[in-house]
Amino acid sequence: MDDDFDTTHFLGEDEIAYLREAIDGEYHRDHARAVMGLLLDTLETQSDPEVRDEVVGVLRDLLPYLLGTGRFPAVAYLTGELRKVTRTTKLEPRHKQALDQMRLAVSETDALTQLFHVLDDGSVEPTPEALGALLREMSQDAVQSVLVWIGQLRHPRAKAALVRSLEAYFLASPSSLEPMTTASDRAVVQRAVAIAGKLQNPDFAEPVAKALEHRDPGTRRLAVSALSTIGTPAALKLAARAVEDEDPEVRMTAFDAFTQRPFRGVARTLSTYLTTRDLESLDGAEQLGLE
């Protein structure tokens, strides 16, 4: 009787090898995006409130799972698609509110804590591109938190990937740097300025110059150094403001910068500074720097 169900003799060796490869591929394939696509399609095409209640519940449970397993591109995909659904699909208020809350959840403290836990324990090693996709779905306040918390990451490869994703984030949208350089948290400002100085993008000059108004002299010195490193005439002209800073070390940083990068446009600023100050009242180091 068992022989009646033994059909393996109908398959050749090549066919058996193909089937094994296909089955193995199915087991190792990440089905998260396909599942989410099916759920989102159901939201769009099924208007039954109870069906939508169920789909929303599944998606709500899925999001922390994706974060906890380090599937950051899938998280970014989900939040982006939720934005489209709420914009293009007629939904009941409670469903729209639930989807909006879900989309914004990636920027909340719990999600960020989960993100950094996953990165720090080394269970996954996401690429900068994967982290960058997630950053683009976060609020500016959440990105600020990432800038602060990045100093606490102990896993070197995860930290390097996150730094590179932040660099790509600001390069793609230079205007997003200004909220960081005007933030109230000094760590946020300093890390944003450091990234700008490293990348030397001319479009970063104006946002970095905002940090020249920070209350902390050390932060203002970093801003002068970053502007000097950017090195364009516009950046150096902005750095020239520091010549009149109330802190002597900030002024010295500016003098040193113009020593390293002579800039004709700063001559008038220096001349005005010298004519309005008594040379003897300057710090000794400043006097040496101006000689």
C-alpha cells in the first residue's frame, strides 16, 4: 500500500535539487514586506469596520516585533505605507487615528530604546542604508535623540553604521541640520556640528553658523572650527563673526582659523575689531595671534 504513495521515482535528480533549493529559499526569505503589503491592501479594499479593526490590531502588534528583530527597512516601509494609506484611503476616524499613532510610534522613546538595545547587543548588524531609511521616517526630535544616544553605543560596527546613516541623512537634506544646531541640548548641537565639519558640505555653513550663538563657549569654538574646515568664502565669512565673541578662546579659535586659511573677506572685520578695542586689554594669546 505504501508503494502507492511513493512518487519520488517520477522526479529526476535535477528536479529534486531544484525543489530543495526552492523550499530552502522560501524558508529563508523574509516575508515581512509581503505580509504587510497584504494587510495594507486589505485596509484599502475592505471597508468593513470589523475587518479593518482586525488588520489595525495585527499591524500594531507587528511593529514592535519588527523593531525588536532589527528589521529596520521593513519598519521604514510600513511607516511610509501607512502615510500613503491615511492620505489616499477613506477611513473612519478611529482607524486613521490608530494608523497615525502607529506611524509616529517609531519616534517615541520606547521605540528608540528598543532600537538602541538591538544595535548594542550585536544580534543584528544593519547597514547604513537600512538605518538611514528608518531615520527618514523619524521626527526631528527623534533624530536629536539619536544624536545624543549614539555616544552610548558600545558596539563599534553598529555605531559606525549609525554615524554613516546620519551623515547620509544630513547630506540628503542639509536644511534638516539647522534644527540640530539650534537645539537646546548641547550634545545634539556639538554632534551635529562635528558631522557637518567632517562632511565639509558648503550647504552646511549657514546651519553651523547658528551654533555661534550657543551659550556654551566650547560649542561656539566647535562651530568656528567646522566653518573653517568647510572652508568656502561664505563659511569663512560666517566664522569671522567669532572675532568679536565675548570669550577669548573662541576669538583665538577664529584667529587660528584665519591663520590657517587666509581670507581677504575677513580683513575688514579684523580691522573693525582692532579699532574698537584697546590692544593692551586683549588676552596675551590674542596679542600673539594678531601680531
